[in-house]
Amino acid sequence: MRLPALSALSVLCATALLLGLLGCGREEPAVLSPACREGSGPVLRALRQAPSPVSLDGTPLSSCLRDAGDGGDLRDVGIGYLDAASTLATAAEKDPRGREALRLGYLIGAAHRGASSDQGPASEMVRRLDNEATRADKGSAAFRRGERAGRRGG
């Protein structure tokens, strides 16, 4: 059985239809909130709310990491988070049951939540945060409570 020849117009229409269908459902790339780029000061201030949900001008900490698409955005978020983690780890090292241990745990949990689907640069940033947190007692009740809260809603 011989198939009819397709005209150039019908091939073009079929191709356009297929390309249109492939484009359906695609999400626009996320735009990083400017608040996510402001460094460790706003992060540390926002973490005062932990274990309640923590956000930077309405953007959860995990979303800052998830939405940091290019290297520059991820660098900016990473610098703020690493500086905040260093500050909190220093205090948590001295007082494993204190608020800073809880806040450090929250930051670590939120970072894990934000990078959960990433195997690239964001996961490397989380590895560095985890390394920074090793100075604190990650088994302390305060740290674990914060980390659970950060993973759940950070």
C-alpha cells in the first residue's frame, strides 16, 4: 500500500503543531528575588523567625537557592548563606542549645530543600554549608529542630 505524498504545506503545519505542543507546559524560568542577593545581614535577621517560616521579603530561603539560575545569582545567594552559616556556627559551637544552633539548623534544612532537585552548583553550595555547620553540634536538639523546620517549610 502506497502512502499519499505530503505537500510541503502539510509538513510545515504538522511541524508547527508539534512544536507548539512541545512548548505547552513549559514553565518560565524563575526570577530571583532581589532580597535574596542582599547578603548575610537580611538572612540573619530573617532567621530570627525560625522555627516559624522564614523568608526574605516574602521569598522562602529555599526558593532563593532554587531560583538562583545562573552562576552570578547562585554566587550572591551562596555568599550570603555561607557568611550567615559561619556566624551562626561560631555562636552554636559555644552554645549548642541556643537560638543560633536552631537558626543554623533552619538555614541548612532550607538549603537542602532548595537544592533537592539539583545535582550541580546548588548542591555544591549546600555541601559547603554542611561543612560550615560541622563546627556546631548537629546532633543537638536545637539544631535538629531548626533543620526539620527548614526542610519542611524553609
